[in-house]
Amino acid sequence: RISPVDKADLLPFLGEVKNIAQAIHPKPLKVLIGGGSHHGYDILQKDYLKAVGLSSMVTLLGRIPDAELPEFYSAADVFLSLSDNIQECLGIAAIEALASGIPQVVPDWSGYRDTVDEGVTGFRIPTYWTKCDDDICALSPVVPNMWAWSHYNLAQSVAIDLRVLRERLVTLAIDDAKRLDMGKASVARARALYGWDVIMNRYK
């Protein structure tokens, strides 16, 4: 889901795309964004991309059918997930990227810490939360549609360090050997942690 209410608000990242492109020039940069939009949020993103001149560099794919996901993972150089909501407790997409052998760049947040091995399979970006749940709870009796309002406020109270994010993405874009090493380490980690034999033995 691409959403300022739950999962991921991508506008802060999109503001960094030009800086990343300039830093890796003359290598080209192409950003593909997959995920269902929340209440017209994709329209806001398209308007933003057009306003800042990024429409040719960033493509919004919408929700990708499950059967097509392996093609997108295998075509990618880097996987980026910027979930900024405290509800993200695992992140299946990051595990899929791990198994596909591409470096993962994710917030240093919740379940991602169990999935992404910092500096080995990818990078975890410093992420901060301003504790505000007491205030949200106090207002809950007077706010209609409390679910959307509370999730939005919780998501907006999380900040991902965009400077570190930019640096890590530039590193992966220009260092082919590092991407390859991280990809190999990713496949090994995916098999060790999430292979069918491992998972089924845990269930047993």
C-alpha cells in the first residue's frame, strides 16, 4: 500500500530523487513504485512528480499482481520499502526481495530489523518516532472515523533520515560489486531463515 495513512508516505522520498540522480550521473536512475493507492493518493503523487519534473524518472505501477512480482524483483537492482507506520511488524515484501537476491533498503524499524542484516543484505535507515499515542487516544471520543485519523497521525509522527537514505541508495547505485555481494548474502539469508524446510520444521 502506498498511503500517508498506513504503510508508506512516499512524498519525502520523491523529494530526494533528483539529488540521487545527480549524485550517480551519468548512470541513469529509474524508480518503479508498486502498490495500491489510498483514496486517490496516487493522483497527488502524479501531480507532484509532474510539478518537479520527475514524471519520466518515476513510474507509478499501481498494485502489481502476485504472479508478476518475481519479474519485477528479478529486474530490480535495489528494493526500497519506506514503511513509516508503527503497525509494520514484519514486511513480507522485504522477505520477497531477500529471496530474490536484491539488496533491501528499509527503515530501522520493527520487523525489518529481523529481516534485513545491516550492511550485509542491505541497509536499515535510522528511523525516529515522536511518541504521541496518548494525545491521539485522548481525542478519540470526538474524532469521526478514528481509525484513519489515528493511523494518519501515527504515520506522520515517524521520520526516516533522508540524508542517510540518499547516501545508502547512491552507494548501491554506483557500487556494482557491493550490490552483487549483498544479493548473494540475501539469498543465503532467505534460505536460512525462510526456506520451506526451515519454516515447516518450526511449525512441527
